[in-house]
Amino acid sequence: MSESKPNKSLLINPIMARSREEVHRSATPLELFYDLIYVIAIASLAAQLHHALSGWHHVLPAIGMYCFLFMGIWWPWNAYTWLASGYDTDDAQFRLASFAQMVGAIVMASGVKAAFVEQDFLVIMIGYVTMRIPYVLIWIKVAWDDKKSRPVALRYIVGVSLLQIAWTIAVLHFPNWNLFVGLMALELVVPYLAEISTDKGVNTKYHSDHIEERLGLLTIIVLGESMLASVMAFEQVPKYFSMELIQFIAGTLMILFSMWWLYFDDKVESQLGSESKAFIWAYGHYFIYAFATAVGALISVNIDVLTHHAEITESAAVLGLGLTVAGFLMSVWICHDCLLDKKGFAKFELPLLAILVIAIAALTKSVILIGVAFVALNAIRLVRQHRGCRGEAPPTP
């Protein structure tokens, strides 16, 4: 616990808003453990997308299901992460509430295959209820303990509770895609309405540096999932050795290392004091996570192609990889470059790289060339930053 807010008890403390000015605020072991539970659900969903694309059956419905289920997995993680940033007391009550949400995430992960293949959402709904109950209970405790945060807490309590009742009724009695999409849209609206107040962002206390670290850690996790796909490629080398496979491995490693580099090249902490920018940044990370995870699935699909275990064509597999990589680039551009309001060539280099990646994938089917393009952009950025540190004028593009 930080020095600015010491615990009075190891069991139960009042849940008061934490100060935004806390120093050395970093992710806790509990938060890191919480993230690892979600790896299970994300990995399960990525595996289903991989099998659907590799087998080339029901491709468009599979992509749609992937996007919907990823939203369902990401959303409770996102809600907990922001709540913990403002109100983590690190005592028994908060830990047990977090553990209860982890149980819900495990249940939800076990239902991913049934939802993806059979459109049976019952197990996922049970997992959601298991997660939502402790989440709402924490907000009830906030409303009881913290007078300044009470209006915001009450809005969260009412919005989340009503939506969970609606989800349960919809899944059990009115399974309809239009209704599901509408409810998901309302989920995104609840935090915006809850945070609205005359004080504009003052009632709830989210630590900008801490929340940037938390979202960055999940980025590392999903990139790690994609890295596992590259490990699978290494495992295939002895049996299916070819220069094409070696080049593919080299290309994917350059892409994944560069994706990490590009994401962590900038810090947006200074921009998160703006309510509108904070929402764009937070919601935009859904696309960062979804595309980064899909990159891993498409790497696995391409491995299947190269080892003759896939129904999808090589052209379609490489193009799919290029599109997911381009999607990641555009997501980072929105969440970083646009929020930081970069100028000149620096503001448009990620969209230009995204276009180049798609062109390379469509025209050459060369993953290693995509990797080279990534490395080239990182080199350009590094030279520009080095010259900036030395006080030199940046090169004119």
C-alpha cells in the first residue's frame, strides 16, 4: 500500500478514492494475477479463430463471432482495471472480490468454444454474472464509504445491474443478434454516463501513469500470445524445413518485435487528464488487443499453410495477416499519434505503413518484406528521436 493511503486493517477498510498524485504507483501482484486469468479466455478465443480460418469454413461469421466474444472478454477486464486504479484498497475484501471476478473469467473462458461453434452463450452468461456481482458490490461499498464518489458509484450500480439483468433475460429467452449488439453498445455508454458530473472527472480518481501501465501490460500479454504462434513455427522446422518457412519465422519475429516497439514508443499519460481523450484511448484499446491477438491466430494459419495442414490458400492467409497487422497499426495511431497530436510526417507514418503492409501482402505474399517495412519505420523513428535528443532539426521527409 502507498504511504499516502496506509491500510488501517488487513481485512476491511473504507473504499475511498485514491489520490491521482500518488508517487511510484505501479501494477500490483493482484492485478498481474488478474491479467493472467484473462489469458486463458483470450487464448481460447484465438484458437477458435485459428481453426475457423485455417479450415476455411464459415469465415465471415467466425470473424464476427471473434469480434463479439473478444468484446465480451475485454469489457469486464477493462471495467475492473479502471475501478482498481481508483479504489484498490489491497485488503482482504478487495482481494476476495477480485478472486470472485477471476472465477467468473475462468467460467467464461470455458464457454468460449460453445459460444463460438454452437452460439450457446449460457456458460459465458453464468461467468458474466459471477464477475458482475462482486464488481457491483465494490461500487456499493464505494457509494457507502466515499461521499464525493457516491453519485458516480450509484450510476455505475444502476447501469451495470440493469444491463446484467437484460443480458440474462436476452440469453435465456430472447437470443437475438440485434439485441446482443444493442446491449453491448449500452455497455459502452454506461461509463460515459456514470462519469458525467459537474466536476467532470473529479469524482472518480484514476491514476494516469498507473492506468497507462495497466493497459500496456495487457498489450504485452496479447503480443506474447502471438509470440507463441511463432514458437509453433520453430517446432515445425525439423519436419517441414524450407527456406519459405525460415523466412516466414524471421518476418513474424520482426513484425512482433516492431509491434511492441511502436506501441511503447510513446507515452500518453499527459493526455489522460482530458475526459474525452481518456475515453478514446481506453475504448480504442479494444481494437489494439483484438488485432494483436488476431495477428497470432493468422500466424498460426500461415504455419498451417506452409506445413500443408490448411484449406485456406496462401494468398488469403498472408493477406489476412497483413490486414490484422494493418488494423493494429491504425489502432495504435488513433490511441497514440492522434492523441499526442503529432505533426508532419510523424503523424501519418503509421497509416502509410498500414497501407504498405496490405500492398506487400496482396502483391508479393512476402511476410519477411512486411517485417522489413516495420523495421525500417522503427529505424526512422529512432533516428528522429536521437536527433531530437541532440537538439538537431529533424530530417525533412
